[in-house]
Amino acid sequence: MDRLTGAGRAFYHTAVSLLGIDIGTTGCKAAAYSVEGRCVGSAYREYPTLHEAPGRAELDSEAVWRSVQACIAEAASAASHDPVRALSVSSLGEAMTPVSRDRRILGRSILCSDTRGADYVDVFRSELGEEGFYRINPNILTPAYSMPKLAWLRDHEPELYRRADRFLLWSDLVGYLLGGEPITSCSHANRTLLFDIHGERWSEELLELSGIDPIKLPQVAPSGSIAGTVSPRIAAELGLPSDVTIVVGGHDQCCTALGAGVVRPGLAVCGTGTFECYAPAFAMPENPLEMYRLGLNIEHHVVPGLFLTFVYNQGGALVRWFRDTFAAGDGGADVYDRLTAEMPDDPTRLLALPYFEPTGPPAYVADAAGAIVGLTTDTTRGEILKAIMECVTLYFVESLATLRGLGLASGEFVAVGGGARSDAWLQIKADAFGVPFVRPRVTEAGALGAAILAGVATGIVDSFDGAVQQMTARERTFEPDPARHARYREKREVYARLYPALAGILANPHR
């Protein structure tokens, strides 16, 4: 298979494909892409989240692994004319699975929403202080990460902890079960609370304070490192070629950013699913503590030299709530199209607060409720839906404005996820932010980002910039309307006063 280059791109005499695997909380996907970014085979499987006791949230790791294998086999079969050359994995963060030395799964993975181990975070808070901790691992201390769960298992299920050779995050686990070395990416290691982001290694100080044994953790390497080759037995079982390279993947938000083409500072990805998450790319700030004071984390991008932060709320869940509450009888696959057709063209007279559910950084509102203000007997459901989309968007306009003072402003956003299919919502975003929003050809970008990682690591694609040119394409750009942007600037000033005025009324400690 001879490699040729030309016009800044690499290609092969024999067609090959790159397999991206994306593992989420509720389902997994495997997709094979040609070096031109054409999907030549894909598959998806769902699996349940287990809630077997109050406060618990787990995945059955064996069931997820079976789903992953089924997806790989189906995608590989569809791509048989473009055989898979390399693969990488994008996955949720935090959740770790115990495995034996002979590559057997020993238990379930505990999700970030599981409340076990919450008290263990206090050891970092008491010994280092939140700011001192942030200097090592730039995350805001919460129980959502891996360390509290590992400490809980050590103290409450000591036999399982003893038997486990390692605890692996999902990207590492899949690579390991396929035949690679137990290696995690910097972006995933950051989700454990045990990682020194500046030294790009496990922190001896954090390990000592937490009492977690470092030999129980995977090795750490940058995304795009080589983790090994798919074992002959697994390759035969899944219908893969015998020499498929396993490449270290990354946290799903980071792989999604790569799949969206976010490979340089000044670009950002906007992902809309149940959660809406904005992730701007930047070089490490000279003073990272300024990010801490804004309530924002810092995490390695899968692209070398870049970092990401995450601002999110449950925007997609609010839109789905509106559909289920106000349009339950409409039915049909095009219900959102019909609803958005009822929305007015101009900004609404209504104001809404998006705190129907706890929201993430930088606001961290956990004990409030939502509000819709300005209703009259003339208000239509189209206006209410648009007000919800506006309030979700203005939350991010307000939140991301704080980054401009750090030189981290984004001049363009790439929209991915299910919400990216809505022309109406993307136009609201462009008008409110006053910058373009781009919808790429591939809006489910996590698997594509993992495939790009595999291609760059193996030299099938020359570079990340080259991969973006070759494998991603823009379907449509939504430009801001100057008049509507001016209206939204006025509306934002009122919006900024609304939550402080209503916070005491909306606070609900019994949520």
C-alpha cells in the first residue's frame, strides 16, 4: 500500500478507512471514514444507565463492551471495500472500570452523576484549598470526577479494589480490550482529579493525599500516541484486518471539537444535545488562576498545544421539555420544524431564565428554578419556544463574555449535535453572539474526531490542519443580522438583571 502526497494531503493506492468509536452515557457509535471524510460504514447501539439504589448511576461495562464490539463489527463489514487501517476512541469522562491483568472486566463503571464518595473531595479542599488544588489540576472541585469514586471503592469494596489490576476510563478500556496497552490521554486523565496538567503526569501530591495507588491507574500519554495493535483474535471476531493500529483517543468533548474543525485558538465548538456545551480552544493562559476565578476548568485538547474549557447548561433538555409539554399531541418526526415555523422572526418580548435544572460552569446554579417573564394572553407557543432558545443562548453570551478579558474570544462557532440541525436556533445564536455559526456536514463529530486522530497518528493524514481540509466540510454558515444583534444586546442587559432580581424567589432547597 504505497503512500502518495500532493497538495498538502496524503492518500493511498488502495482505499483505506479510519475507524472512530464514540462512547457516551446512553449509547455508542462506530463510524469508518475515508481519508476524504466520507462515512463508509457506521453503527449505533444503546444501553441503559443503571440506578439500583438512591444516588447510584452506573454502566454495565460488560454490556457496553458487547455493544461496542457489535458496532465495530457492523461498521467494519460495511467498510470492507475500504478496510480499516487505524482506530481511536472518543468517550465520556470520569467513569472508570476495574479490569484484571488478563484483560477481563471485573465490575461496573460509576458515572459522574453517582453521589458515592462525595466526602472524599474534602481532603483536597482542606489540605490544598480550592485554589491550591487548581494550580495542579485546573478543575473546580466537585464529586463528579473519578477520584471520589475510586476512594469509595477502596474503602467500601476492598476486595474488588484489591483484585483490580487497573481502573480504566472508557477510551482506555476499549483500546485495552482490543489488544492495546492500558494508556489514557491527558484529557481523560484530567477528569480524575489526580492529574498534574503542567507536568502531564499523575500528581504524586494528589495521589498521596487521596490514598489512590498509582499502579491502579493507566499510563498517561498525549492523544494521538500509539497504544498498540488490535489482537489477532479480536480482529478475527470483529472482521477487522490483522494490522489495525490502536491510537490513544480522548475525552468526547475534545474529540468533538477536533471533528468540528476546532484546531486553532479563536475557534469554538457548540454542541447541543441534552446538554448544550460551548468549548473554546486556546493556548494555556499566562495566569491560569484567572480561569479559576471565573469558575472555569482547563483541559488538554486532543490537538497538541491547545486547551479547552467547557461552559454548559441543559439547553437541549429545555427544548425537549417544551415539546413534550406544549406539543405532545403534534407527534411526527418533523414536530420541531412545525414548532419553529411558529416562532416570530424578530427577538421576542419575553425573558426566560434557563435554570429549570442545575446548570454548570460558570454559574453553578444548583438550587433554583426556571422562569418565563412577560407572558400575556396574546403570547403564542412559538414565542415561548423562541424565548427558551433565546434564554439558553443569552446564558452563554453572558458567560463567554468573561473570557474576552483573557484574550480568549471566539470569532466563530461550529455547531454540532442534534440541535445543529435547527436552522432557526443557529440563526438565533448567530444573531445573539454577533458572530457566524457554522454547521458542518458531519454534526455527530465525536467519532469523526477520533478517526482524524487515528489518521494523523499513523501518517495516513499529514496533519490536523490537513485533516480538517480533507475530512470536514461546511454545510452552511449562519451570519448574524446586525439589526437583530442590536436588539439582543439590549435584551442581554435586561437578562443580566433578571436572575439577581429573582434568585431569592426561585431558590428551592428541596429540589
